[in-house]
Amino acid sequence: MFSRRKLIGSTVMATSVLPTLGWGKGLDFQPRGSVGKLERLPTLDLESRDDFNMSYRIFVNGEVRKAAMDRAISILKANKLNINAEVDLKQAITLFENDPILATNMHSYVRGQQVMWSQLRDAIYANGDALMAEMEAADNTGPGKLELNPRMALPDYTKQEIHNQPGGYVGDEFAGHIYYYGTNNFWMGHNYQDEMHIKLAAETPIPADGKVKRILDAGCGDGRLTMALQERFPDAEVWGIDVGGPMVRFSHMRANDLGNKANYAQRLAEDTKFPDGYFDIVTSFLLFHEVSAAANKKIIAETARILRPGGVFAPGDIRTSKGVMTGYRQFFNWWNTRWNYEVWMLEHIGTDYQKVFTENGLSWDANEKTRFGGSANAVGVKKA
């Protein structure tokens, strides 16, 4: 087993010294090559098992979930409740908690993920020496920069195994690798070439004056949105930050491998260390539902500080409307919070983001490109 203490022994600031891979293909660990942007899993056996896990996830999210929703509707009708109306969370738990069909849906959803994580983690650790050598070789090369801060104090809210990922985002030296391949499974085959992140980058609104010199991707995870933003705005200075050192380390290595000059830093989204008014755009993908409500308010305040007047804040998981919290939705969110370790989901749903935006001098608008039914991603513009 690899020593976790080997990960980051001192703060590193890697600068751009070569225009492409820099560290040489000799350390680019690709035992089965790549398909476009996707480095294949190290064995055919693992790839086959991962494909089965993904197919199982599709089945659970499709047929099994439909059966659970139908069952929820029948329970609501039996209790003479409006199936399209808001249902109190405690009432939803009481109605659905012990139903075997709803329990099968939730149990299958969680256990499928746990099997997937376990198989991926075992394979990654089996190749730990080669993968660690690959990251170490990339640390001090470009084209982008890497900053690691191993002595940074980690807030308690960050030390969660979100989605049951072993070690979470901060507790495993290969968190970036595990997250990258695990989320490929989550997206059920639709993001192998970073398609979702490229689409989100294309939909990111820009300031009214059209000036885009600096962009921040807060809570960047495995760095795919950061890279997609750099591709859309090749002349801009683009940063991805994440509390997880292993996450930004993986992101930097992958960006190098693909010749992308995006920069990465291990920093807190509520304490970015960037100057006032530095960025034209601040965005994120799946940050706010994985952060405590108290931290979210600090993050939005920090975002307002580092945006220039007229700058745009475009978070990917703050919607202009939460929609009707039907009985099934209430129950699913509770189960997801309790058993799938989406620890902050209920706090996220309960936060009045419009109020937080306006309190920090941000407008509250909708990104029409991301509209889904009556709801769209929220957009805030910093007032002059």
C-alpha cells in the first residue's frame, strides 16, 4: 500500500517551462492508450466490470427509480394527498421509509456506487507507483502552473466522503484519479470526452462589455471545466482551485498531458487569496451542494470580492427555483443526504441564495442557456 504521507511534503509552485508535455512520454502512464481525451482503464477486466457498473447504474436510475416513483404516487394517493403538491420532509419520511420498493431503489443506488468505488480504488492502488511517479514528474512542469498548500488548515466540512468516495476529496492521495473515473461512471457514458464540461463552458455567460481576461473555476474537482474554459478563452488566465490537493494535482497532470495551460491551486473557495476585483468570471460546476450553508455564504461573499464591477458569477448548481418538493423528491433528498453522504444537500436546498446574492452586491438573474423547465442556473453580476 502506498504511503499517504508521501503525497505533498512541501508547498510547490510549478511554473511553465515547456510548451507541451514537458516531462516526457516515458512517465505518461497509459498501459492501454487513450481514446481522445480519455485514458483507458489499465486492464480489460476492469474496463468490463466498470462498464457493467455503469449499465447497472443506468438500470437503477431508469427502471428501478420509475418503479419507486410510481410506488410513491400510489402511497400518496392512498393517504389522500396531492401527488404534485409540496410534502413536509418528516411526513415524507414517515410515508416512505419502510416501503420495500422505495428502499430497493435507494439501496441499489448507493450499493452500486460503493462497488464501483471499491473496484476503481483497488486498481488505482495496484498501479500506485507508476501513477505517483507520473504526478511527481508533472508537478514542476507546464504549460500551466500548480500550487499545493499541504499545511493549509482544512475546515471540517471538507472532510466528508461525498458520494461514498473513499477518503473523500482530501483524504486519499489518488482522490483525483478515483473521482475522474468514478464520475465517468456517474455520467453514464456521456462525458468520456469532457462533453458536459465543454457544454457548460460554452454556456457560461460573459460580462456585458465582452472583456474576459481572467476566469476562476471554484471547487474545480478533476479540472475538466477549468480546461474547457481555457479552451473557450485561449488568451485568458484561467485558474481552477479546490480544497483537495490530490484533486488539483491530478488536474494539473491531466491538463499538461493534453497541452492545456490552465492553472491549478489548492485553496479554499471562501479564502481564494486572489486580489480584489481580479476576475471577469467566477464559475463552478458542482460546488454548492457539497459545501455547508455557512461556507456557501462565505464563498459567495468572497466571489463578490474578487469579481470586478460588471464581472459575472455563474455557479452550476444554484438554480433560480428549487421547484415543488413533492413527497418523492423530499424522501430522495433525505436518503441521499443520510446514506449517500451528500452531507450538505438539505442545507443547500434550504438556502435562500437570492438573498445571499443581493446581500453581497450581486444581481439575481437566470442563464437562459441552461434553462430546464421553469428553472435555470442562477447568474449574478457584480454591481458597479
